[in-house]
Amino acid sequence: MVKLATDAGFALEGQSEINANPQDTKDYAQGVWTLPPALKLGNEDKAKYLAIGESDRMTLRFVKPAK
């Protein structure tokens, strides 16, 4: 992700783990939509997925340098 943005001329200004979720194992049959808020599987293993919470996410801030 960072390389794609920097190759396009943006500079990485900062990053944060504020949206990180270490409980997300990233190996669900229905992908990220298995977790809340989507809960794609409905009531199937709902308590398990609610306990995991939302997906692991990254927060990146890019700026376009002035020319």
C-alpha cells in the first residue's frame, strides 16, 4: 500500500495502530465480512465473531508534496 502511494508521488506522513485488532486472525471463509458489523454468516458462530470484533486495520496518512 505504501509503495503504491509513494510511486504515485505521495509521501507517507504518518501511521497509527489505533485501528489494529490483534484478535483478527484474517482467515475467514467469507473474508472480512464474516466479522462485525457485517456478520455475513448471520447467527452461525456469531458470539465467536462478536468476541473478535471488527477487522484488523491500518491507518496511514499521505501528503502530496508541493512542486
